[in-house]
Amino acid sequence: MADLICASSLSQLPELIEEYGGDAGAMLARVGVDSAVVGAYDRFVPFTALSTVIGLCAAEFGVSDFGLRLAARQDPDILGPVAIAARNAVTIGDSFQQISAFAHVYSPAITAQMHHGEREVAYEFDIVLQRVPYRPHVVELAMGVTRSTFRMTLGHDFRANRITLTHPPMSDPRVYTDYFGCPVDFEAPANLVLFPRGVMQRTLPRVDALAYDVAVRFMTGHDRETAFADAVSALIVRSLPAGAATLDTVAGLLMMHPRAVQRELADGGTTFEELVDDARRDLALSLLANRGVPLSAVARQIGYSEQSTLTRSSRRWFGKPPLAKRRELTGQPGVTAGRRPAP
């Protein structure tokens, strides 16, 4: 699974580090993260970098509940479209279902699911990566964000029936009960938030059906297996016009080694070169359908320095040169002797 999480997961981290007398930029640099990406919804950082920096802060500042303290500062909106869908669902049950169904859009390294019992419902969180440094610290961060997300929909007076964590307590147990406002069990089989089944039917106020539909449509199709390829493709499309859609450049934006990017893509059944070619073809198709865009500009926009390269690629993609493809897309008739093409 992809070792990635949205860079919005780092929101408020520099401020908290500075409060404890640390150098946020230096701390992030130690785990290979550029502080410029902190809070960005369209950038990804390694999940293991997030877990490592949380653990390092806890150890070096002597604050064992650093993950919980960071979660208390973060807004559920760091989840991006997941939060939009959760906030604008019709019922609490629908809201929680969206959170569990699309958690991988925020991070393909995590999984969430709902378990329905006769009297209680359990939300389960887990990390699918096998090797995660400081795992308990990042689990506590995630469970803290989960509490905030549930409060977003159920109100700030929400209290779970019980919280269970798979690791031993890293702080005094009273820290956990004070934070979550309910009993907390440790060294349990799973990381769970348990609450009464009856709340699932509660209707949410001020539902924005359009926002909900847009968020769900965006997330649908972003399954766990293709999430990494989707992230790479988005960066390729953004980099094409500047001629910067190279493996080294995109790997740098992802804060990953180029070979690691290649391995992740191979696991998903594709290659970086295939994604670049697909992105160029799709963008070329869109631009060729616009008669106001000169062919030289089409070539530049898809990252080609020469129009002749566009011609060769167009023959490979569409079986015809770009001008012929444009005529096909726009319904423009071919040029006959003595006649100029329609304007």
C-alpha cells in the first residue's frame, strides 16, 4: 500500500513544535518534509514521515501525548472532501459511512470500517503499512482527529461509550479519559470508537446536497489500489506545461525517492511513463477540441518542445495527425483545393 498521507495532516504541527521551543523547519527536514507543503490539500507526504516526526517530538520534548495535543488543535477540514461529505450527509449513519468508505482518499496508508451491533456501533481505525515508526503516537493522532470529526457532526458534547487502543498507555490513563471523555481500554484487539447505535439515525442540520454530491463524486473511483497512481497523475498534469513532468521532479513533489515511486506504480500495474503518456493524450484531446488553440500551443501545453513530436504522438494515439484529429473533433471539413477552411 502507498506510504502517503495528505500534507494537510501536518496542519498546526509547526506551531506546536515552536511552542515547545523546537525548530519546526529543522524538525520536518529531519524526516524529509519541506515545511512549505504543510497544510496543503493537493500535496502528499510519506505517512511514515508523519509518524516519525510525531514520535520524535514526543520523545525530545518529553510530551508523551503529543499526538493527542496536535489532534486537539486540528480542524476536521484537514480531511478535505472526506470532511465535506461527512458534514453534508443526511444522517449520522451516512456521515460515518462516508468517513470509513473514503478514508483512503486522505491516506491510502489507513483503513476504516464500521461494525454494527445490536446496541452499539464501532468505528475501527487501522494502519495498513506493516512497518510504521512510532505507530502508537500516530494512532493516537488519528483517534484524536476521529473524535473531532465525530464532534463536528454530533456536537461538541459528543462522548463515545468507550475507546479501545491496541497499544499500552503512553501517558497516565487519566490523560486519555479526560481527552476522550469516556473509558479507554488499552492493549485491545482493535482501535475502536464505540457509541450507541441509536445515534446513527439522527438527522444532520443544514445539509448542503450539492456540496455532498460534489465531494462524493470526486472521491468515487479513488480506490485504495489506484490512489497513488491518481496522486502521481495529478502532479504530472500540473507539471506538463512547464516541461517538468519528469520522474525526478514528481518524486520530489511527493517527498519520495524516484525508485520508490516506480515500485509503488509497478505494484498498481502501471509505470510513470504510461501515466505521462496518458496525461499527454488526454490533455491533447481536450486542447485539439478547441479550435482557438494553435497546434504549437498544444505541443507546449503537453510538454513538447517541438510540434513535430506532437504530430508523431498524435499518429500513435489517434491514428492521424493533430490537424486531422481537430477537424474530426470540431466537425470542421477538410481543406479542398482553392478553398480555405471555415473560420
